[in-house]
Amino acid sequence: MLDLSHRAEGEQLMKSRRDFLKIAGLSAFALGTASALSLVTGNKAVAAPTGVSPVKGTYTHEPNALHAKRWAMVIDTRRFTKPEDFQRVIQACNLAHNVPSIPGNQEIKWIWTDKYAHVFPDDLNDYLPARILHGDFLLLCNHCDNPPCVRVCPTGATFKRESDGIVVMDPHRCIGCRFCMAGCPYGARSFNFRDPQDYVKDVNPEYPMRTRGVVEKCTFCTERLAEGKLPACVEASEGAILFGDLNDPGSPVRKALAQNYTIRRKPSLGTQPGVYYII
């Protein structure tokens, strides 16, 4: 009788555990499905760029959405002659995407500036013109054709969109391991050690806030492209930054590349950056 009693208790325990696992699995599936659907439909309550699908890397198309087979950017460095030129572009990006201003060494950056020696170490020599050698240059995610950040991400939180080549972040999948930061050779990613919401003065309600413990970066303004708008930095640059389809010979970027000498950051790494600089 004792053995039968123990066996009955054991069977009841196993049944309870199976029921729990079923409920937990269904709950996780429901939450994941709701999250994916919210992302696909562009629900702005979700803490991720609107319209981004973590499944196929596509976004919900509005009637006037901008399309390209390979989005790329050309920055005309000759047009940035004073600090105000840079600040106008950086501020436009920060305001559009609720980029926090955190004091100390925990800077969150989507687009920023640095000196030539740090930006183009492969093209450095001591006899460059002073404007180039000592000048500032805009930096952002390069949206590479061969992005190392995508290869090292263990959860698929970082992925390259099949539709247009943009490298996107899905904060729902980010576990904060920071492998992508180590994998990116351009320093284009930032980690939220603190809650970024406490450090945003002018909140843009149209763009979701991130949370503590996730990585973020420039997205080429996927949410604006879906609405038929150019990236915020492009609009604010007053013609100094061009944006278009690299696969279209008639696009602004292809015309600029055909008419000007341009360089890219660390081309020897084989990442094939999608950001070009007219020097």
C-alpha cells in the first residue's frame, strides 16, 4: 500500500509539472506572438522601432513609404565647416529617437563626431591638409553588407533586413550580452547601463523608449522611411548628407559616388560599409 501511495503521489506530481510546462509554453508563445505582431503593425507602445519585424526584417509599408534594394549614405565632409553644422545633425537624430544624455562615461550615441585619425586609420598620413587631419567627421552605424555584429549576436536581436540591407536592433530579443559591441569594429553601438528614460529631456512620443540592459544604435531611421520621410540627419544636414539606393544608378548616392572621390571606414576588414565620405 505504501508503494502504491508513493506511486500515486509521483504520478500526480508529474502531471502537475506537465500542466505547468504546457501553460508556461503557451504563455511564452502568446507573448512572443503579441510582441511580433505589435512590431509588424507598428504599435508605438512597443519599446522597439515602429514597423520592424524581428522575423523577416521587413516593416509595414504605408502608401508613401520609401523603398530601396540597398540603402546607403554619402556624407560630404566639405560641407561641415563649423561646429553648428555637426550639432544640427546630431541634435536632430537625438530628438527624433529619444537618445539620452547621460553624464560620465556612459554616453549613448547614434551619431557623433571624432577626428580623422580615429575615423580612418587605414588612410592616415602626416601630410594631409590641416582641414582633414585635425577636423571632425560624423560617425554612425555603417549598415554593412557583411556585418560582424549580426554574426556574433546569439539571439537574433541584431539582424540585417532582407528587404533593403539595413542592420536593425530588436530590443525585445536583446539580452545585454554586448557581443555585438565587441564585434562591431566601428564603435557604433551603445549599452544602457542605466534607465535611459531618466535622461531624455524632450521626449518624442512618436518613437519608443529603450530600457536598461539593452544595446541601441542608428537604424537609418526605418520608422521615417516607412512614412515616406528621409532620415532625420539627412533632412537636418541641408544637403550635406545624401541618402538613396546604392543599386539604382539614378539615385543621389550613386550620382555622388560617380562624381566624387569617396572613402569608407576600415574597408580592409571586408565588412563593406554602407556609409561613404566625400573628402
